Amino acid sequence: MQKFLLIPALLFAFACHAADGPYDESANAKAQIKDALAQSATSGVPVLLVFGANWCGDCKILDMAMKQGTNASYFSREFKVVKVDVGRFNRNVDIAEAYGVPLKSGIPAVVILSPTNQVVYVTRAGELADARTMGENGIYEFFRKVTPVAKTKT
């Protein structure tokens, strides 16, 4: 009987582990940022770095909110998005620190960069760390408020 229960449990665990999260844990974040900045220099569109992890529920909510409805067209139009995996705060921490992101204030955290790699906005107080209570509209409104600030500084 225990063998029969073990098989579904193992299959469930494998399926959960195999499911893709929003953050590519094997990505070369520095190379992705460099590529995004090169594209940004041509297009003039700011780069949005989103620091998070696949285990983080709020990070998943933010990712979904950025891909759905009017948010999807907004984010693709207003930003070149790069998702940076921080693992269990043991990956790409140097990148977050270089851009002034206090990861201990919570993830997801974001940085908006000008096409010349100048920081124009950083979440410093965990502004998105409770994305699940913000909902799609709250997330949209948050970015709508900071986007004009970013554009005036680019």
C-alpha cells in the first residue's frame, strides 16, 4: 500500500520541480543585462531589471501580472525586461548590490535603467514584496507612476 502512495507523491514532486518558474536559474544575468542595454541604446526604451526567485510567491504574481491583459502590452512597450534570479539570496547578489537594490527589504525588487546604464529608479523599501495584495491593477498603477520618472531621467 505504501508503495502505491509513494509513486503519486514522487510524480507530483517531480512535476512541481520540473515546472518552469519565471526566473531562469541558469541564465547569465550579466550577459542578459548587457544585451538589454545594447537594445535599449538603439530603441531608447528603459531597461527593467526584476530581481526575484522561483520559490517566491510574490515574484510569481508580479511575473503573471506583467504578462496578462493590458499589463502585457504596457510592459513590452515601456521596458526591455530582464528577470534576474537571486536564488535563496545566493545568486546575482552582486548585481543587485551594484544597482543599489537592498534585497533584504524584499523581493521582487526592481531597477529601471536608462539606455546609458544609469539607475533612474530602485525599489528600496520592498515596494513590490507584497505583490499578491496589490493585484494586477495595483502593480500597473505602481509602474505607471514610476515610468514617467524613469523617462525624464533617461
